[in-house]
Amino acid sequence: MTASLRANIERTVGKTPKPEDIAAFLALLQEKAFEKKEYLVAEGMSSKYIYFILEGSCYSYITDSTGETHAVQFALENYWISDLYGFFSDRKAVYTIEALEPVRVLALSKEHFQKACDEIPVIDRFMRLLIQNAYVSLQYRLAKTNSEDAEHRYREFSTLHPDFLQRIPQYLIASYLGIKPQSLSRVRQAILHKG
């Protein structure tokens, strides 16, 4: 648990954090477990935590007015996930986060998030970089979804996230890429035939 979180922080901030900083941060985290199909956060409810995934996989999605769900983010081990809108605004969550497998997480409450940022400079930098990187990634994804064809989007996704291909259901990957599952099947077949 400590090693994976330390490595995540180190990779993000580009330096090894002091053991006492890791210990202080760990003291603010709470371990939780969720069963497959259980919600970590539900749309319309409070978003009380930011989660670091220790084991398992989950995804966030939004449900449109017709009841169709749209995948927004996937998280496996060593990823962070939350409904940041609800978490930071103290409003109701706009996303649902559901476990795809049994999940173990480290949960950081808003109060402890603030305490960590106020008292542990390396964690303040880490959190700023996490949120900054998430924002940049979201902007890039939106730009590509609106400007690239389905095959290009799938090829890039599979290059950037090969670990997702084995653990995330194909219909959710299609949703994330903004295409229908049948279209994703055709794209995958076309890629196989091209070699």
C-alpha cells in the first residue's frame, strides 16, 4: 500500500518524498473496500472522497436524459478517481463511479485533502499536478473525440492504455471513445485485417 502510493507521488512530482511526509499523508487516508457493481459515488449524492485505487477497477460515467450512460474515466491500480465537481463545489455529484471488480481504495476526504495541502508541501504540489494533468487530459480527449475518426481514437487509446483493454469491457471502451459498441467491433476487425 505504502510503496504504490509513494511511487505514484514520486512519479508525479519527480522526486522522492520524505518518509515523514508519506507517513503524515497516510495518516489522513482511510482504506475502504467496494464490491463489484457497488458505487463509490452516485450521481446526485455527495462526493465526499478522492480515491486512490489499490486493487481492482472502476469507472465513472454520466447518465443522459434518455437513460444512456457515457463512460468518462477508468481507474485501475495506482490511478486516482473522484467526482471532482461535487468534491470541490460541495454540490451533488454529476458522475457515478462504479466498481467493475472488487475494489480496495485509499480514500481522502475534503477536510483531509485541505489539511494535507496546507501542512505537507510535497502533497500540495502532488495534488495540484494530479488535477492539472487530469484537466489537460480531459481537454485533449475532448479535442480528439471531436476531430479524429473512431479508428484513430481506438488506436491511440490502446497505445496509451493497453492495460485497460484486458480489464475494461469493450462496450465501456466504446462509450468512452464516443462510438457505438458495433462500431468498435468493426474498427477492431479493420485493424486486425490491416495487420
